[in-house]
Amino acid sequence: MGKFDLKSVGTVDPEGLNLSDKVVKINRCATVVKGGKRFSFSAMVVVGDGNGVVGQGFGKANEVPPAVEKAVKDAKKHMFRIPLRGQTLPHEVRGAFGSSRVQVLPAAPGTGVIAGDAVRAVMEAAGVKDVLTKVYGSTNPVNVVKATMDALSQMRTVTDVERLRGVKIA
């Protein structure tokens, strides 16, 4: 657990994909200067094609629109494919980032996305329609998104596990 490693998952080329993006959080930061306060902004964005490809990005700028643009560009660089079983996930998994912990469980068809705002944004961008989630620890949206991405990066199909272990699973 901890920081997820995109090298083990494999990144996806954003060209040719019909991507949608969702702004999860915009933070305003103030620095005090001689003339008063100077504000800057940071944005957390999730992008996905709704069919198993998802990425998250973080951008900072002096205005909101450039911060969102930078975040979208960063998210396109950090996209990866997750395995889906129908409209849900193959197995239960837990992810962590900082003091945020996210538990993601597959759900029966028709359940919907049972999740908070940050986890919901990631799941909808990835195209997961039926899932149960629970966040433990910090509920900071930036850390929750990163913890969810850590969880999704650990998703494996049966064939992936067979190939990694070199054994046949019945």
C-alpha cells in the first residue's frame, strides 16, 4: 500500500480516447505580501473514458482555469487501465495515501455507486457502475482520490494472477 506505482500497471495513451474530466477539488491558497494577500489555486481533476481507463492530475496556477488545464494535462499523463467484470470490479481491494484509506468492494448489478464525492468521481470516470466503498481516516478529497487510484492500480484479473505467479488457478 502507500504510493501507487504506474510502472506496474502500465500507462495508457490518451490519443483516440473519448475522455471526460471532472474537477474534484479546487483549493485556494493565500500568501501574505506587503500589499495584502495574494491568492493562488490548485485543482484536482479525474479523467476517464468510462470504459476502464482512468487517471488523476493535480495542477497549480494563479487563476482557476489554468490550474484546471494543468491538472487535466497531468491526469492524461497518469492514466491507466483497470480490469472490469461487467459493470463492477473483479475483487475487493484497499488503497492508501497519506492518512486516507479507501476500501472498494464489487457490488451486485443495480446497486449503483455507493461512494462519497471524491471516490464517486474516480469510479464514474473509470466506468464502474456498481461498487461499494468506504473511506477511513482523512477525508481530504485530494488524498482520497490518490488512495482510490492506489486501490484501482492493485486490481488484477484471474489471468493476470496466473501469469504473475506462473500457476494455473482452477
